[in-house]
Amino acid sequence: MRALASKLRVMGVPAKTVPEVIEATAESLGVSLQGSISRQTVARAVQERGIVCEVQLAFETQRATSGTLSGDGTSNRNINFQSLHMTMPVPSYSISATSNSSSSMTPAPAIGPSSDSPSVRAQRFLGIHATAAKTATAQLENIQLTFGAIEKAAHIVPRLGPWFGIDVEQARTHRDFQNLARKLTGYMSDHAEDQMKLTRLLEKWVHRQTLSHLGTLLLDSWPEDEYKKFCDGVSQSAGASGERGEVRETDDDSERIQRTRDAFIDAVHALGLGVYEKMESAERRELDLFVRAGCGMHKDLNAVKGGNTAMMSIWSELGAQPIALPNKFQAARTPKINAAPKASSTSGSSELKGPERGAIKLCSLAGALFNNKDDKKGEQDSHVAYFSLQFGSSKRFPDTSNTRYGSYIAAASELFTKRRSYVSYLTHLGRKKTLNNMESNIQLALADAPTIVELATLALYGQAISIPYMRAIRSKDQNMLRLGPLHDRVKAHLKLLIESPSFLLDELASATFGALDGDEWDNPEVFVALKQEVQGGTLNEDHLVSALRAFLQGALDTWDRFTAEFRDGAVIAGLSDAELEAAFMPTTNDANEGKLGMYRVWVRRFPRMTNAMFNAIAMSKTNNVEAFIEAVMEPDDWGYIMKEQRRREGQNEQKQSRDAIVRADIEKGVETEQQQKIKKDKKSQKSSELSALPWILDDVVIEQLVGKDLDAQVSKHRELGKDEALVRGKARNNKLATWSSLKTVHDKRRFLIGVVARFKERGEQIGLEDLQEAQESIVLENDFHASDDEFDEYFP
């Protein structure tokens, strides 16, 4: 009954309803039940299944020769979370190689410690866990904790101990993460800077664990007396401190144990380093294999962004621009903004920024109106019903409100191909009520020629590049590391279209030459609408050619940046076939994106659900745990699983995890406060030093200045004179030379003379002596507030 209860819970049945479902099912089958199962027991049964999932991961990672990690993060209720998957060869359990679920499963044969079961490549979910911060360091710590939990799971069921190749009774060394970490050969993520840094940190950590593993193997091969001598030496060195090696007498036992443990780990690592340095280059290459690849969907997402940025910049050359789409705060100022557009403010206040414009903004507004992520906002089903009546069938507007992959391309295609219908729909809304600001913006943009040009450009790019690329990248069983030729074709096709946009704009444009894959157009209506808009005079062909070329060039530049891992001379280019297979990676990071989305949905549906409960459910749904249970687990093993679950309940690991995050947050706040104080003190000290420095306003004297004296005068003017050439941002806006751009002493003297001239000019306006006195009084006031000790000196 526990197994049935956990299965029902995994299928999404609420815990409180599971007993009722079991009773109703038994009654319909004419089965008599003895006793009943409580809601609490249902929860325990699910979490026990989660522990089995951890044992399964330990079992499969032990047998795998290599594997790659993938990860992604998000925040929910102001807590950061990280999702992890591992791609590796796993036992087939007599299931289809393409199946990750227990469906269509045939009875699995028993698998023993030394059996050579056939394997298939699969992507295993390692769980979603809260992290202390969004930083790469915090994410690495979460990976280490996750690997540590998997390593510990190998010891939960004693019968399975020999299967993991670790004899708990005889193991001499503390292996920590060595067994799993050393098998990592790569990391897949998006292209954010924190993920780039995480990749570097992860590679260093994996290399260290690999060396520690080599040291462990060497240490385990030593005779007992030699091993004891090694341990005594480590303990003695750990108990000494300082340059003379005095023995510590004041440490408590926990500090002494931790110090000895750390010293032992470092010593084992040093042994491994020695073994590593004696290896042949081919052996070291095999151990050093670690590759990074970026998610294919993120490459396309960023390419669209890069193309749109380039397209928006071309309008200044064309003497036109898309209509402004101001928010409700900006709407009152719209006439002034349209008459004399200004650069956006950097204050961060939406009402002070310049209004956004263009097709991407239109798609965002349309998504918010027609298919808002909040079901209570926008047109929602009214929009679907209206278009169903008009076209016989309809589907929801592309989900730009949730920023789905390809949603902006799809939204642009939808608005472009049905532009007149959307204009008609907004007219229909206007008859029922006065259109609000968002609806008015959409109505205006759909009638604006430059915005229509941008819609057409986005739709054409989608047909030519984006959609064919997504079709190719999402094909099953592909290794991302082998897709360098695909990305080369993308860039080559972009160059072709830039040189010959007629492949897309000609009336007889064919997918054979216009589409990346040469397959049929995904949406031929785009080209029908293009012809209609050109013939109707709504679309300026010259503007379209310029916008399309600019977009394609911007996309090409972005594709080049985001496919750097495939360049000649990069790591992937130098890998052998065996290495490419050892570092097999999925083509996208959809698995982690999907799990994070699933987590948000489940937590919204079950607000009291813990991370452990979600991970148990999600891993059961994803990792084919049923086949593992049938092939490996025996009835007596469940007693140890239940015992482990009771232990975790007693320790309240969920609360410990939350408390650790809070403590880390508090420590971060204290650290930030200290850093701000240090920065403030340094700034105050610098101001004091500059205030004591005399002003040099004579050009003849300035011509004699060199080195630090020259730099000091510039610093004084930067801090106290506030010259526009020395204030960040103003020099660039006013096209002035900056101090950092000057290379020769002569140029620096000329620069300072110009600064002094402007200083004197300001001084003549208010009186030079008054200006100097004002500057010095500000510094003096800052000095008085610097510390209480200085007040005591002036007022004893």
C-alpha cells in the first residue's frame, strides 16, 4: 500500500486524497482493505522513494565512466534555487534507450555487483536545492553538497555496499566527492557571466578531486606501517602552528579534528599531484578532460536580441523611427518627447526614461494584453473566442508574458500575418469601452510603417534561421559538442542572406534557398502577408531591406560571440571521437529550465511542499526509479530506507538548510557593511590628503610637473573641482578627452591646463577665493566628521 500511495502522490494526487483514491479503487475492484493509510504515512512513503532515488544515483554514477553536468537557477519567494542534471551512461534495466519513464517497461533482470548490464545514455535529475546567493561560489557549494549527498547514499543499504566499490569497514581515506567529481567531463549552462565563472571554478574543483583520488589510490596501496607513519606525520604537522611549529594547546577537540582532517586532505592531494606529474601526457589528457558548452536555445535567444539592437540603430540613418509606445507615466509627456527625443535617463524611474518603441516592445505589450501570465489580466479567452469566430479555429497568443523561447519571433509572425485582424479586434474593443494606454499603444503601433517593417524583419528571420535552427537543435540523441558544423552553417547562411536578401524578399522566395535547413517554410503566411503589405503600400521596401540586413548582421555578430566554444583552437575542436562521447552533452538546457518551471507550479499548487518532497516526486517521474527498484532493490532493503527517512525527520534537514541560508545572508550583510565602511574610510582619507595639497593654478608651474605630482593635481580637481572632463559619463557625452586615455606627459600637462582654465572660469563667476574657500570648507567639514578623536583634538 505504501508503494501505491507514493505512486499516486508522484502522479499529482494530493496527499490528503490518496487514501480516498486507494479505497475507491479497492472498492471498484472488489478488494477488501485491512486498515488505512494516513496522510503522514503518504508523505513518508514519497520521501522514502526519494531516498531510493538517491541510492539509484549513487548506483548509476558508480558504474558510469564519465558524465557531464548541467544547471540553471531561478528565484522563488525571494529564495535562490539551482537545478542540476547529469548526463551519463546508465544500466538499461531492459528498457528502451529513449525512455526516461517507467512506461513501456519490460520486466528487468536482477543486476549484481559484477554484472555487465548493457547501458544507455540518460539524463538524470539531481534535484533542486536552495542556494545562499546567485553567485558562482554559492552554486559550486550547492553542487558539492549534492555530490556529497549522493556519495553518502551509497552507504544507506548495507547489502549494496560492495556494488559501489567501497568497503566502509576497510576504507582508510576520506573520499568526500572524489568518486563522482572525478568523472565529470563537462558543464552545460546558459551564457551568463556567473555561469562562465562557475565553469572555471567547477573545472578547478574537479581537477583537485581527481588528484585527491590518485592520492587515495596510492595511499590504499601502502603497507599498514607506512600508512600509519604517514598519518602520524600529518597529525603532528596539523597540531603545530607558527613559523617555529609550536604545538597548539588552546584548541578544543572540534577545531583540532577539523584541522587534522584538512591537513590529511591536503596531504592526500599532494600525493595525487606527485602521481599525476609522473603520468604520460595521454593519461593526463584523459584526466584533464573538461568541456563547457552553452545552451543552443540561449544562443538563438541572444542572436535575436543582438539582431534587434542592430535593427533599431539603423533608423537614425533612414530618417525615420518606430512610433513611441509610452507607459502611463510617460503618456502625459509624449508630445514633448516626440518633438524632441532625449536619451533615456539612468535614474531607473520608469516615468523618467524615454519611451520604448519598435516591434519587440509591441510583442511584449500584445503578450501582456492577449495572453497575460496573470489569468485575471488582459483579454485571454475573449481574444481566443474572437479569432476562432473569424478564422474557424484559434490558439492563444505566443507567451511573451512568460518569455518563452521563440515567443517574440512567434508573436511578430502572428501580428504581421494577422495585422488587419488585430486592428479590427482593437476597434471592436474600442466600441465597448475607451481603450486604455496599453491597448492604444498596440493599436497605434499596428498602423505604424516602421514598426510593421520591424515585425516583418522578425518574422522573416524566424522563417529563415530561428525556427529551422530550433528544429535542428531539439532533435533527439544529439551531442552538442558535435554541432559545430550546424553553427557554421547558421553563420554562413546569415552571410548569404545579408548579401542577397532577395532570397527572402522576392515574390517567389523559396525555402530551398531561404531557410537554413532548406525545408518548407514553417509559416508560409508570412510571405503571403509580406506580398500584401508591399502591394498595399504599407511596407516601405527600401526600409525593409535596410532593416533586414542590419538585423541579420547584428544576429551574425552575436552568433559569432556565442559560438566561441566551436572555434578553431578551442577545446572542442581538439577532441577525439572518444573524448566527444565521454563529454556527451544535451543540445539545450531545457531539462533544468523545465524542472524549475515545474517547481514553481507545484509549490504554487502545494504551498507547504518541502524541497525534499518535490525532489522525491520529480526524480521519481524523471529517473526511471521503478526499473531500478525492480532490478536492484529487495524487500529487506526497505527497512534501511525507512530508517534513513526517520533519521532525516529527526534532524529536520529542511530547517537546517533554511537556517544555513539565513546565516549566510546575515554574514553577507555584515561583510558588505564592513566593506562599505572601509571604502568610506579610504575616501575620507583621500579627501583629507587632497585638501592638504595646495592648488597649482599657474600654467608655468604645471609645465614642470611630472609623475605623482601631476596625478595628484588631477585627482584634486576630480574630487574637489568636479571638472566635467573628470566626471564619469560627462566627458564621453561632451566628447572630451579622458585622463586615462592620455599616454604622454605633454598630453597630460595640456589636459591639466585645460582643467585649470575651466576651474578659473568657474571661480571668476562666483569669485575664485570664494570657490577655493567653499571647496576647503567642504573638506574641513568632512574632516571634522571623520572621527571623534579629531573632535577631541580641536575641543579638549
